[in-house]
Amino acid sequence: MKRGGWTWRRALPFAGWLAVLVALAAMWSSRNASAQHRAGRREGHHLRLRVHADGGLPEGEGEGEREGDVDAAVVAPANPAVDPSDAGVTGDGGDLHPIDYAVLVDGGGVPIHTEGAFRSPFAHPRFGRSVRVSVGLMLANVRDFDIQKGTFHADFFLSLTSRRPMPAMDLLLTNGNAEVRETIADTPTFKLYRFIGDFDTDVDIHDYPFDTQELSIEVEDDDNGIDQVRLVPDREHTALDVGFRVPGWETSFIEARSLNHYYPDRFEGDDLYYSRYVFRLGIRRYSTSAVFTVFFPAVVIVLISFLGLWLPREELEVRSNSTTPMLPAAVLFHYALIQSLPATGYLTRADKLMMAVYTCLGMHMVISWLWFVLPPRLGNKVHRWGLWIGAPLTVVLMVLGIRS
């Protein structure tokens, strides 16, 4: 039975390869959905809270940020009944500014401390044991996350709790600027602040459009080194507000950690470390939205060109119209995707998918081009080999592009 130059014999390969493509897409979707289901079941559909404490005083100098990787839940609770580091009392130098009793060596230059663990004039060897300060953060909301600029607007409450009186502190938001800084409570052993401001964060789009972004808030005491104050995450008071959400994103996890931050030498003897508290919120894109805005259009573009492989030489004009226009369509689609992303030095998952799309479209165009340069007597062979080689290669390339 023949209709419009088509026969059942020509239609069967098309139906077979289309079935394979649909089956592979279904397998991929099923596997992705089952993986998400298992992850959700393991996590009980609750946010993961990861809390890390600093690893103590680092050894050596000049290595930038030093951070411990010991889980605070294993080492000790956030507010222990008795903390060995809190034992003892403040030394006789508690009321003096550190630089007031630093000494000059050789009669000039930068004054240093000859006692204690640090030589820096801002160290305070007479302070006594450092005060352990538990830091809690409740994130009220996040707005205006701009993935191109790596910026977001945040509103949060910050609590500081200690068993001994804290020294005067000047909290610095190292990756942001506070538009509002409200002091709600200020006692020697408990302080509560509210901050509203804009923050910068690093963006990682390797897995785009299935990427997870980490929004960071970093707090550091600008006045006191780790010889006076050690910031420690408070597990019990690290949380998100009720009904918290980021428009267009799904909340994935929250993380709090403390680290000892080392500044490269600003002057001779600048060896003092500062305690820094880092809060991270993990957000990820909705999988369904990612599939239908990135993967589905790319597959449709290739599928239209893919169908042209079954058109005979007599329908060469129709075949060319089904393959050639798809290349500029793919370029425009790819251009639209990258307009919402920052420039990077690596390929995202969407970029790898589009490389597979370009390869498939280029292969289809070459097969059609061969009909123009080869003798007409070879037309049937070109059609047959183009069908039986081009079709499976298209499926393989697209599967690799989707799974990359």
C-alpha cells in the first residue's frame, strides 16, 4: 500500500526508532523520578541541617581560610552544660586595649606581643581563655536572587549566646552590606540582632538546569581574634522561618559552620586568626520546569530534523526544509538559555546537550548535502545508509547529551 511516496516498509524503521527514542526518554524520566523519590524518602521531606565546628588553632601561616570538618553534633552540643574552654576567668588585661601593652622591638616598627600565642598587636594575651560564642541564625526570607550577578536580598535574625561575658564585638558581614541592623537584645551573655541587606555568593552552574545553588551569609567579629572569641554554630537555633520559600526555587538544605579566617600579612607580625561564622542555604531548580524549558525543546528540534531522514530524494526540498532551519532554531534557543546565566569557563549540562543537538543537526545536513554532490545513481545508497546509520547515531548522541 502506497500513499504520497511512502510505503509501510519505509515507515517501519521510523516507527521503530521513534519507539526506541520514546522508550529511552521514559527510562530516563523514570530513573530520575525514582531517584528523587528515594532521596525524599531518606530525608523524610525535611531540610538537611549540617553543622560544623572549627578545627581549633591551625598550624602554619599564609593559607587563607582554614576550616575544620568535624561535625559539631559529634563533638559536643551547641550549648554544653560545662565547656572546658570557658573554664577560668578573664586575665588582668581585660580592660586594656591590646595595642596599649604591645612592645616595640629595636625601638621602632610595628609593636608586637612577646607573650601569648600571637605576635600581632591586636592579639590580647592577657584576656584569658577565649569565650565560646554559640551563633544561631533564623532566615526569615530571601528575595531577588540574581544568578547572573550572584546576589540576593536577605532578612534574618542572628543570636549570640555564651556562658561567660562576651567582650565588645563589632560584627562584620563579610559578603554583604546591611541596610538595616537592629539590636533587639544586648546583654553580656546574650545578644540578638536583625539584619536586612544584600549579599554576594558564588554560583556553580555545572549541572544547569538541575543545579543547586548555595546562598551564603558570613559573619565575623572585626574587633577580636580567636584568642578572645570563638564563634560556634548553634544547631538548635539554626533554622528557616515558617512558610519560607524562594520564588522559582526549591529549598534543599541549610548548613552552618565556623572557620578560622587568616588574612594575608597586612603588616609585620600580622599572625592573628579571626573566627568566622558561615550560614549556607541550598536551593535547587524544580526538575519538571527544567525538563520542559530545556530538554523538551531541544529534543523537539532534533526530532523534526530526525523525521526528514525518511524522506526520499524526490522530496529533497521538503527534506532540506525540515533539517536546515532547525540549526538556526537551535542556535537561537541556546542563545536564549545562556542569556539568563553568568559567563563561565566551563560547559554546563545544558551546553553539553546543545553540543549533541548541533552534532545531530550537522549530521542530518551532511547526509542531505551528499545528494547534491554525488551522482544520482548513488541516491538510493545515500538514502539507505543515511537512514540506517544517521538514525541510530542521532538516538545515541541525544541520549549521551541528556545523560551528560
